[in-house]
Amino acid sequence: MQSPGVHHVDLVVSSIERSLPFYSELLGPLGYTRVSEVEGERGETIWYLGGAVDSVGRREAQADLPHDRYAIGLHHLAFEVASRTQVDEVAEWVRGQAVEIESEPQEYTYSPGYYAFFFYDPDGIKLEVVHTPGLAAA
């Protein structure tokens, strides 16, 4: 039986053509390999990448407004991985992309062993890849 949790998150992006390969290459190695398309409530296509129990959807913006993580809405999205090595591998891949890096992989004091890397997607949405051995064991 699955435990309750986040089932999916939908992101609104400025360009599906730019977003689809970015997220496929970022999330594929993290286990998000199921691909599906569904029709949204306004008739738009939503492209999903599914992981073991959750998925990330992308749909194209219908308004021309920039993302502001301090406005009402999503501040950032964090993906937990199995090891520090995976955090470092994602960081290596991101360094080759045309996106902003907020901070290199390092330990944070949020919880014991919290090791994370923060960066932005092509639309300026803040993303985090994190390994949390203390939380994973809980």
C-alpha cells in the first residue's frame, strides 16, 4: 500500500519546446521515466514525467508574466535523491545548461546530513536536488 503524499506538481512554462528536453534530461536519471500527455481544463496539453509515485507536469503559459517565487505560488520544488553522488551528478549536468545556479552542492543545517544543490529552470523556477539521510531513515 502506498503512503499518502504529493501525487503530482504541474509547472507553467514559457516554452514547451525548451522545457520538455530540460526536464526529461534532468529528471530521467532520477527515475522519472514514465511519459504521458493529458488535456488540461482549458484544452491545453500537459506533459507529465512520472517517477515511482509522483509526477511533474509541464504546460505552456497562457499569460505573459514572469515567474516570481516571492509572489503567491510556488517558491521552489525539491527532488530527493538516494545519495550525495546523485546530487553531484545533477549539479554536473546543470553546469552544462544555460540556466542560473544559486548554490553549489553543500551541506545545510536544515537537518543532519542535508546535502543540496539549488538552481533555476529556464523560466526562473527555483529547483533543488537534495539527499537527506536523516529524513530518509525516518
